[in-house]
Amino acid sequence: MKQIDRIIEQVDGSMRIEGMPLSSMDKERIRRCAHSEGLVEAEIRALLKKHSSPVVTEHGQRI
């Protein structure tokens, strides 16, 4: 078994304990990121953008 597969298996096991197993897309993302530090930063930005909602101030401004 490759080291990256072992890492993914360990992360998946930990996430399963918390009731949040990794999807196949998550596992593939980890595989891609294991080879490129720059890709890690890009993936983090993409996930934050996808899962963040804009904050609306008391004056109705979105930030």
C-alpha cells in the first residue's frame, strides 16, 4: 500500500468516527494535494468560497 493511500485510510477512519466519512471526491482531493503545496492553497480557497456565506452588517452591507 502506498503511503498516500495509508494516510487517506487513516483520515477516513478518523472522520468516520466523527460521522463524516470522506467522499470519493475528498479522497481524490487529498491525493492531488499530496503532490503540490500550491494546490493545497488553491483547494482551501475553493472550499472556503464554496462553503462560506457572506456576512451582512447591520446596515445591510455584504462583506
